[in-house]
Amino acid sequence: MTATKPSQATGIIYQAISGFYYVWSNDQSFVTKPRGNFRHLKMKPLVGDYVIFEPIADQEEAVGRLVEILPRENALLRPPVANVDFAIIVTSLREPEFSYNLLDYFLVFVESHGIQPIILLTKYDLLVAALGQDQAQAQVDQIRATYQAAGYDLLVNDQTQQSLEAVKHLIQEGTYVVMGQSGVGKSTLLNQLIPAAAIETGAISSSLNRGKHTTREVTLYRYHQGLIADTPGFSAVDLSQIAKEDLGQYFPEIHRASLECRFRSCLHINEPGCQVKALVDQGQIAASRYQNYQQIFAKLQAQKPKY
């Protein structure tokens, strides 16, 4: 980490409004603006960035200077947030219907950014109402078996306090974002986890008389030992940055099996001696997961090369 001067401090950007960046440092909030050469260097700070800044001492609401962005672990464009450790992928069982395909796209996207996913199934009550308790539970058990075999944490939010407490217990140290398609219950979850978010955000904007006519992007809130973004998440995933040769490593069970393939360069499509296809045939790798791997691979193969 870059050494700081006596007049400087380090912190994390927790909110961005109209070109002002709000930094947590030593349990205090500071308002900053980037130094002039940030624009020249085409550098834009993101919520979640660890930064070096120069606060102005003893002047409440004074604007300090953002000096340096420390190296990022990763960065997302939607929502614009850096250094994400965990993504809670919210997936409904009904309205909209559960989709193995869509969930696998989200998982590949998250894995490709070095982010650890947590799967949260919602609307279990609607599934029970539609199918009955036994059939609903059987469907959830099948989904759970598929993704736990791949190595993922999976929770079911059945609207009980116990299930909400299980989600809360998972959020420890690190920075978390919430993602999932529209209507799956992202906003409901965020309101349960950080009910005071809207009030606190309004207080920040009104006290500084800034940001009243701007759209807020992302705010990080301290939650237990971690940080959680109050963005409603996102539903579109872009996998175009992934090379087709690397796709297998973003399916953990396929990556593990690939170590036993006859050829190190095996792409698990038509090659002989492929351990991945053997395990699919044996039922040890879920057919849905392999089919979605094939579909994503075909899309990556069809895209034009980038130079």
C-alpha cells in the first residue's frame, strides 16, 4: 500500500453524488473531490475504492482532496462499485419462474470477476401455493443439490424470521452487492437488511444541499463487520470479456473435473477422453449446468475477436 504523508489519510468511498466522493476513515465521514489530473488520466473513482485523501481538519463539511485510488481487486460497471467480495444472487422460484440458465449466467459473470456468489431463492410461498408442499420442497431440493454439488452456498428465503436471520448471519467481513432479474425480491431483501438506508441518504444530501436533482448510483452501508451496497442490483450480464478457453474455470465442478481430462487444452465439447462429459453421463455433473456451459461457450465462440 502507498505510504501516506502526515496530512493524508486512507479510507473507502461509500457514496458518490454529483462529482463529490464521501469517504469513511477512522469512523468518520469526509467529503472529497478528485484532484485535477484524475480527468486527464481518465480515472474515475468508484464506490468501494480504497483511496488516499487530504482531509481539511476542523472544518465541518469542508471538501478535502482525493489524491490517489489504491489498486482494485475488481470493478463492476453496473452497479458501478469496486472491490466487491460477495454477490448475493437473488432468484425467485415463481413470478418470475426459476431458471437454471439465467442463474448460471449470473454465476459465470460473478466468478469471472473473482467475486464469491451466494444464491438466495425467494418466493417459496408462491411455489408451495402453486405445487403443494411436497412438490415444492422436491423442486427446491433438486436446485439445492445441483448448486451445492458445484460448491455454492444456497439459502431459501421463505419469509420467516429464521430464513432472514440465516441471510444476516452470512454477511460478515467484506463488501456485498445484490443482483438478480427484475421482480425477484432484491429491494425487499435490501429493505429488510438496511431499513434506514433511504433516511440516511436523504440526510447526507440535504445537509450538504447537493445531489437533490441527481440519480444516486451506489451507497455502501456498514452491516455487522461488512459493507452492503443499497443498489437494487442489476439484471443484465455481459460475458463478452471472457475468452472461450477460460469458460470452464468459471464452472467450479467443470474446472475440477478438467484436471482429469486426457488433453490439458480440452474444451469439453468434442474432445476424446473428456472427464467432464464422462461425469455428466454418470450424473455427477448436472446436465443443466453442462448444457448452459455449452450454450455460453457457443456464444463466446461466435463473437467477433477484440483487438
